[in-house]
Amino acid sequence: MTNPSMKKPALLMACIVVVTISCWEIYLRSIGVDNSYDDGPPLWSAIRDEVYQDTSKAVVFIGSSRIKYDLDIATWKSLTGKNAVQLSCVGSSPIPLLVDLANDENFSGNLVIDVTEVLFFSGAPHFAETPNKAIKYYEDRSPAQRASFLINKPLEATFCFLDKSNFSTNSMLDKLPISNREGVDAGPLFPMQFERTNIERQSYMTEEFVADTNLQNRVKSIWDKLGKRAQGGTPQSAGALDTILTNVKSSIDKIKARGGEVIFVRTPSSGRMFIGESMGFPKTKYWDRLLAETGCKGIYFLEHESLSHFICAENSHLSQPDAIKFTKALIPILETETGWNLHKNSN
């Protein structure tokens, strides 16, 4: 028989936990923090399940972070009546995602591939780590992991302190402003306001970030540093670029053979970012050759008046208001270039 005196410490502890969590949640809400979903393998896998929809119901998007910001999914759905299956991974090459879809005999959908040259045309292994991890998790998911995601989803929608990227113990320790030691670099510390994630894996900046040039300059300085490091990931020989293009073409041919269609999109960048990208990856040598060798069409933002005027808040991604405008402008161009029927309620 349970001793009643033993229940009191347990009850007291439970009360302390509830009060502490409640105060933490109230504080975060008071400083303007909103809900953001953990953009890890479980959420990616849940979205990956959606690629088998008929082409009249969905379009699949792969790429790096730009298309995650620049494609406003709510706007896409309202104008097309179709789902946008967002599989892109931040800071990563989309080629592992392309290979995964190409090797999936059940996938024969319409695919949009966003190209960020420094990531796409690189053979650096670390640019494949995030998508490969997500793919492996998807392939190995257990029933318990599926159930855990379904339970966690409504909790993440309710409590902002569950933001794993910013408020878990490890993430908060990682974000401590500790100076780098010689030969040791802790990596970039992005402000929380720069990236929030919704349940459909769309990334967006907060209004505070869009209004605060200090926050924007922090991210611009990160891009400058990463740009210098990434120079080592640029293909150093014609053979390295040939290998990348051959692999990409092989994967695309598999998708086309099953009736799928593929188009490339080069989303906007601006300022120092675009200048560096243009110098490191000349359009004729990379973008034009990509289209020629794969036999795919492409939408390059500067070649379309309605896409060419966007200025990225931190030189690389669009704010949410601009993402809405970009999406509205992209849809008719995408429809013209591909022949896909993207009118709402059409079959």
C-alpha cells in the first residue's frame, strides 16, 4: 500500500515543473516568440510521404534554403489548389534528394529543383549530410517514431518552448557567445528571428528581422564568412563538374522515363551574395550548361521582369511579404514554361 506521505514530494515536484514550464512559455510569448516546428527528419519524412499524389494535386520542390523561404505555400495553394511538397534542406545540396526520388519507382510527379550554385555544384560531403540523414530516417522509421511525430505535432503547435532549434538545452548552450579558439570554430550563430518553420516546412523571417538592419547585417556577415569557406567546394576541374552533371542527368532521366517532369529554378539573391555567386559560378558555365545537358527548362530570376526586382533582406532569402509576391509571379511563368495546368480547381 502506497504511503500517503510519499505522494507529497511527487506532487510538489509536479507542481514546480508545471509552474516553471508555464512561466517559461509565458515569458517567451511576452517577447514575441511564436511557434516553430522542428525541421528535422521526422517532419521531413511526413512531407516525403506526400510525393505520390497525382500531378493534378501536387508539385514537389527540392533545393536548398532559398526555395524554403521564397515559396509561400499558403499563396501557392490558394492560387493553384494544389499542394506544394517542400522537401528542400537548409544549407544542403538537393542532389541527394533528386537521387532518392529518381530511385523511387513509385514517384512520377512534377518536380521543381531550386539551384543555389555554391551548394548544387559542389561535391563537398557535408552538403549532403542533412538530406542523407533525412532519407535514412524515412527509410528506417519505426511505428513508434511515426506515432511519436503524430503526438508531438499538436504539442509543437501549442507550445513555443518546444522549439528544439532554439530552446533545447543543447541549442541554448551552442548559442552562448563564446569566442572561437585558434583552430576551433563553433560555426555560425544565426539569430532566432531569421528562421522560423511552419508545419509544411516553409521557412520564414519574423517581422522583427525584416525591420532590424542589425539582425540582417549579422546574417550578411555570416554569409560572407561561409562564402569564403565554400570556395573550396567549387569544382576545381572540368571533370568534377562533368561528374555532377552526369549524375544529375541520370537521375532526371529516370524520373522522365516514368512520366515525371522536371524544371530548374534559380531563385533571387542580391548584393554581395549575388556578386560573389556570379563571379564564382558564371551563368553560361553552370546554369546554361545544366539546362543543356539535362534537357530541362529553367527559370532564372533575372530573365523574368516579374522576378528580377526582388531585394533579399540579408542578400540571400526573401521576406515573407516578398515570398508571397514572388510566388504569385512564379506560378504563371512556371505554367508557361512547363505546360503544367496550375489553375485552381482544374484537373
